[in-house]
Amino acid sequence: MSESIGIALVAPSGYATDIGAVERAIARLQAAGYRVNRHFAAEEKHERFGASDALRVAHLHAAASDPDADIVLALRGGYGLSRILPQLDWPLLAASGKLFLGHSDFTAFHLGLLAQTGAVSFAGPMLCDDFTRAPASDFTHAHCWQCLTSERTVVRVEQPDSPPVDAGGILWGGNLAMVAHLVGSPYLPHITGGILFLEDINEHPFRVERMLLQLLHAGVLAQQSAIVLGDFSGYKLSEIDNGFCFESMLARLRATLPVPVLTGLPFGHIVDKVTLPVGAPATLTGDAHGWTLTVSGYPHLLAR
């Protein structure tokens, strides 16, 4: 299957800090049979970004128009998509039929595309570091291509003491900081009865709570049928926290919200991650032993 898949690489956020690693990752993808086209250039980096705002917009549009590409893969996250959301041609991107793939800062793209057009995109690996690290994660690679080439993907998590859940709705979300950042903008989709998944990195539990409270106060959380938390790591507690930790924050959240809050989703800034269709119909069922997320009805490569 890989011999017929074309990948367009874009850098809509940060630039690659290790060009050698990027070259090795591209060589690995090509050796596996993927056709790889670059829609960015290392010499075009501007400040902390992959290129100027105007060039990054042009690169995304060019990737969407690339006749040899099936997938548009983000180089890395960082910061930068927020600056160019108003300049993106959302109808063009949605009509391209490309499968847009990435996470972290790329969450702004996923949600903007969904809000503006209703089109599905994919929260999953990026070139850096998911394909540049050695060895790359077999789990991440296998789940990504299974999701992108199948009409249905399933995530099963064994999680003791999970709250019972039997929910259905549109799957959406991504990086918590980006979701909270888009509140009040035309780039946050208005979804009721959805299944909202969230993750973040290097955010202290009080910052996580603050962003969740922003979503709660904005009326977003209570409108969902369930909330699923992925990886939240990289923070440090201190003496001043005085017992306040992620677990205590989670307990308060569960006591406050009228919807179930599940944990253990293998997604985020971690080595082994699943790929999730953002904007697709999903079901979520579970009991005290764990839960199962099933997503279907989304565009995929074999449907072409």
C-alpha cells in the first residue's frame, strides 16, 4: 500500500532544529515506499517559524493542490498556526481531499478546518519527532497507517476505576492549550453531544485546571457527551502545591462536570500515540475496567 501513497510535508508552525534528522526521516519514508514532496525549505525559516506567515500559507495551499500527495504531514508543532488562520483558504483545503495529519500546534488547523468547513482531519504523528527519532515507534506508525487506510479505527484502553460511559457523537479536540485559545473565535467548532479528547505537555495541573475551567465557563464542556484525557506530563510539582496535583484536580473536575471524564488515551506528546479522525462520528463505551473508542465514517485512503 505504501508504494501508492504520496506525502506532502509542510512546516506551518516551527522550523526543524535538526535538518539531518529530517533528511533521515524522509529517507526512511521513501525507503518504505512512500513518495515524499517537500513544501517547505530550511533556508526560508523566519524567527521561530518555518517561514514567513505569507509563505507558510502558500505552502499549505500548494500542498493541498499537489496532485502527487494523498497526505499532508506537518513537520512539527511549536507555535505559528494561530498567526495564519485568517489567511487560509479553508474551502480550498477541504475540497482538496488530502488527509491532513499532525498534532500539538496543528490542533488549530484541525479545529479551524472543522469549524469552517465540517471537514475531517487527523490528529496523529508529525515528522518531528515521530518519524525522526530512532528507533521510531512501531505502534505509532502501525496505528497511523491503519487509521488512514481503513474505514474504522478502534482504541481500547484498560483503565481500572473508570466511570461508566455509553456515549456517541462527533470526536474532536486535541491540544488543550490550543482548544482553550480558540474559544470565542470562528475557528472553534460548535459541537454539542461530542466526544472531546484533550492532551498537553509541560503544563502544571493548576494551568490545566485553569484552561479546563475556561472551557467550562464558556459552556463547551457541559455540552459534550464525554471528555477523554490523553497524556499530561512534563510538569513539576513543588512544596507550594500543598497536595494539589493532577489527581486532585481530576477528582474536582469529575465532581463538577455533568459528563463522564475518562483518562488513559494514548495520545499527546508521547512516543506511542494513536491517530484520531477529528470531526468523525464516534462511540465511547466503558465500565469500571476500561473503555473502547470506535470511530468510523471518515475519509480514508482506500476509499479513493
